[in-house]
Amino acid sequence: MLQKLFKRELGFYLIFVFLLSGCENITPQKYPFVYSGAIMGTRFSIKATHIPEQASVEKLQQLILMRLQAINQRMSTYLKDSELSLLNTLSSTEPQIISAELYKVLDTAQNISQLSGGAFDITVGPLVNLWGFGPDIMLSQAPKPEAINQLLAQTGYTKLQLHKQDLMATKELASLSMDLSALAKGYAVDEVARILEEQGIKDYLVEIGGEIRLKGNNLQGKKWRIAIEKPTINKRELEKVVAITDTAMATSGDYRNFFEQEGQRFSHTIDPRTGYPISHKLASVTVLTETCMLADAWATAFMVLGPEEAYKMAEQQQLAVFFIIKTEQGFAERATPLFTEYTKVKQ
Ligand code: ADP
Ligand code: MG
């Protein structure tokens, strides 16, 4: 019997990371710059501890919003006229000139695909849609194996060629389609951080849909306190609070966005190598690294790879990674030595 249990919360496309900024509520002080809103199918939130005297809050907000909208207009698969959507729908195998920005994100994605042995793959889009997790309609049952096999033959990151010299992209199959949802939010976080730094801001927190970048100190003059959520389905609980700064952090998990059929849970992360949603015991992965785009992409790659393979690769890549793994009793934690070292509470 079919169970129609959609767990997707519209508008919130990912894991929430609680943002704790110390004793903000009990101090009369306020952050001189706070800005939040909606973008990329999720919410963003930005805080700066100090802003230069001559800086205008309105101008800063405007700069940030314009940047976020421009990124969305290039990389969204929800906007039918975004640069990426136009490339996706273009039925041509000729090289196409693309913007430097789109090139940069596609190139990063291709690097992570190679390093992860194809676990990360932005051409997985048609399979994501087939499973009902893309911009198309949602599903109430698993697709047929024939449909999956057919799409597997038409996907694969090696079918996308990038030409650095002339900023071009070639789809070796005219129907090839790319989905940047797994790293575009991270890229957008990096871009907002860049704007803040250009404006002389040295202490900030930037967050888009749970992907974060931190610099300097919070209002209490300490590292930023960030909580990683427990991967429970219907309630919000904290797993761990870390005091970190001068880093980016991204989390990927399969507990907010999935559907169930006959007691089986289908995650929104698709294994591009098989065409099926992942089905291992890894519930959530948090990656700390220099840029949020890389943290975001690796978090997704690790989510596909599963607890053992991901741990090995995280060590190999010298990344600070925190895993939450489902067990009979609840959840187990595992961290790479770099994560443990990085998050030792040193205020
Ligand atoms: P979230 O959107 O929850 O932050 P991720 O950053 O892990 O999660 O991105 C998940 C999105 O990435 C999916 O909604 C889908 O569009 C896309 N995706 C799914 N599987 C893969 C994959 N193996 N490689 C790259 N992108 C993927
Ligand atoms: Mg990601």
C-alpha cells in the first residue's frame, strides 16, 4: 500500500542550523548591522559586530540583495530564464560562452565530482526531478527502474566539458542539464562575505539556508557560537554547539526533505552512480573549511558517500568534518581530528 507522506516543507529546502550569538538577549547592545530575508527558496541572515563609521546600513543591504538576486538569476533551476536554466534547455552540443561567475561554480562542482568519484554530480538534476525533489511536481511513489536507467545513461558530469581559456561550456549530450543547488548557496554566502569585507567589515556572520561563513568576533568579543541540529524529523533539538570563527560551515542531511513509501524513506540526495536516493546510516554531515562553496559541495558529496567512505575522504582531503550517524539507540557522533581540534572551545 502506498503511503503518501511528504515531509518537504515548502520554502525551507534544507537543514536548519541554529545561530546562537552568545548572550545577545541579555545585553542591551545590538548588532549595528543585521539583515535577513528570503532568497534561493530559503532564508538568509547576516550580522556584523562593527561597521565602519561612514558605512550606510541601507546601502549595504542594497548591495547584498542585488548580489544575491544576481546570483539567483544565474544559477537557479527554479527560474526558467536564469543563465543556468537557459543552458540546460538549450538543445545544442556546441560550446557556449558562459559568465565567469557561472564558470567558477561549474568548475568547482566538476572538481568535487572528480575528487569524490562521481558521488557529487551536478548533472543528476533529471534524476532529482524524476524522484520528485526538483522544481517539477513532487512524487508519491518511487519511479520505475527503466525510467531510472534511461536517465542514468543521459546523465554524468563527464558529459559536461569546461574550457577555461574562453569561458565556455560544452554539453556532450544536448539534453544534459545541471543543478547547482548543492553548492550555489555556499557560493552566495562567500559572495556576501566578500561584499562585507570590501566595505571594511571584519566581524560578521553570513548565513543562507544553514550554510554559514564567520569572521572575527561576535558582540561579546568572542568566537561565534553555532549549534548543529540533531537530525530528528519532527522536532528541533541541538546536537552540539561549537565556538568557531574565520571559517565557513555547511551541513547536509537527509532528515528534512524526503518522502516515504511502504515504510522506506527516500532522501533528496540522489546517488548519481546508481540513480537511487542514498540509503545508508549517515543522517547529517557538517563540513568546516575556508570557503562556503567548498563546504557546501563537500557536505553533499559526503552525504552521498556514506559514513565510512566519507570519513576516509574527509581525512584525505584534510577537512574538518562532523558526522551524525543513525544507530539502533539514536544517534552516534564521529568527527575528523581536524574538526575536534578546530572546535575545541577556546574563546
Ligand atoms: P540542502 O539543499 O539541504 O542544503 P545540499 O546542499 O546537500 O542540501 O543540496 C541538495 C540538492 O543538491 C538537492 O536538492 C539536489 O538539487 C542536488 N543534488 C542531489 N544529489 C546530488 C548529488 N549527488 N550531487 C550534486 N547535487 C545533488
Ligand atoms: Mg551542499
